[in-house]
Amino acid sequence: MPVFSPYAALLSTMPIRAGVVTILGSETHYWDYGPVDAAVTIVVAHGYRGEHHGLEPVIAQFADVRFIGADMPGFGESGPLTEVPHSIEGYAKWLAGFLAELKLEKAVILGHSFGSIISSYAIANGLVDPPKLILINPIAASALEGPSAILTRLTMAFYRVSLRVPEKAGYWLLGNWAIIRGMSVKLAVTKDKALRRFIHDQHHTYFGRFASRQSVVESFDASVSHTVRDFAAKITMPTLLIGAEKDPITAVKHLHALEGMMPDATLHVIPNVGHLIHYEVPRIAANHIREFLGTGPLADEV
């Protein structure tokens, strides 16, 4: 039985164009949303094991902004990187190549979760130079430290096992229904039953779409190898940080610390939401983005 998307109506009014380019060996599929002649273009870097659908609830809120959302290498419809590893550096080089190929070097960059680390590394190392940066649920503390350290190391062990067992068993582990549901339940904060069903359906539909066991494990290792704070001092352009009060991955105190490390950052902490801002409160996130960029009314206000 299909699960109703609370954002389908808004998204259905938006023009969407699909494309594909090859960057560092990855046949990268991307989707181009909104007016092609928009004054502001935003390129999205999504979270770990996600793909372009994940940020659509935020994208759907805008009427006059162009968004480019790719399935990053190794996830969704995009092939793996073959010329560089699936490391933070490798993904940052891919991001720079993607922007150059589409002639979007001056687009605003929006990074969510894992994408926040990739975007920050790329900027700090001179690979990209956007006029502005937006980070949603930025990773501001190491997953190998603090109260989640044991769970992170158990997860690392799980991924190691998925590589060592026979191929069929490895894919079964990585796409296991119970594992994905457990992750989804842990991250979802909303009490709205319909919205929770939608979130779980999104995770079950898309989290099993990956190129290979190797790319999934390499990407996970990359996701816990750095945080945005490692690069914060070198990110000098205006930056919008959108964090969550109940994010189990980055506590509010770390978000405030990150804001203090960045030369020109503004932090908004959204109450009563966790690591799924893009699913649970996309309207609130969109309003913060609109104010930050100075764009026009949101989609249903036009």
C-alpha cells in the first residue's frame, strides 16, 4: 500500500529535470528543480546512505530558487567513485568536479549531515568557493567520542562483518529491514503517525540503494573520520547552521561551539526535532534559508 507523502502536492507543482554526468569515474545522476533562470541556485550534498529524494521536502517549499540535487557517488542511481576513494577528500573532489561540470561554481552549497562534512572539507581545502553555505544537521562532534561512541564502534564492526561474509549475506545485512527500521525509529522524533510512516517508508525505500558493499563501508568510515569543526576556522563565507534540539548525533552545546569557531556563521536551533529536520520540519528550515538568502515567498505563499 503506497505511503502518502505530506509534501507531494507542493513538489508536483515544481518543474524537475533529470541529468547525468560522469565525475571521477562515477556516472552521477542528478535532478534540477525549479526555474532554470532563478536568481539563486543551491547545490545539495545529502546525508550518508541517503539520496536526492531526502531533501525534496525542503526543496518543495521554494518557488523562486533553483536546486540541483544529485545522488552522490555510490548511492541511489549514481555509480561509485573509481578514480578516488569514497573518503571525505574523494567526495569533496567529486563535489568540486560536479560544480565545474555544470558550471555552478558560484552556486550556494547546502550540506546535510554527512554532506555537511564533505562541503566543509571542500571549502576549507580550496576546492570550492560558494558565496554562501547552508548546513542542516551539521556534524559538529565526533561520533567516536561521547555517549554514542560505543554504538558507533558497534556500527563500525557491523559494517566490517558485512564485508567479510559471502556477498549475498553481506548485501542482506546492509539492507536488512530490522536494521533500517531501528535506525529510522531512533532518528524520528515526531509523534505524528502519518509523518512517521512516511519517514520509515522513505528509509526503507532508499537506504538499500547503494552501488556496492565496499562503497557503503568506505563511506561510513569517511562519515566518522571528520567533523565540520575540523574545518570551521577556514570557512569564511556567510554560513547558515540549522540544528536540532534533540539531534542524537550532535548535541546543542556542540552546535553553539561550532558557531563560535566559524568567522561568519548564524545558528538556528529548532526545538522538538532531531536529525531529520528535512523530513519533520522542512517548512521551518525553508524559512530560515529564505531569510538567510533573501529570496522571495515560499511556494504556497506566491
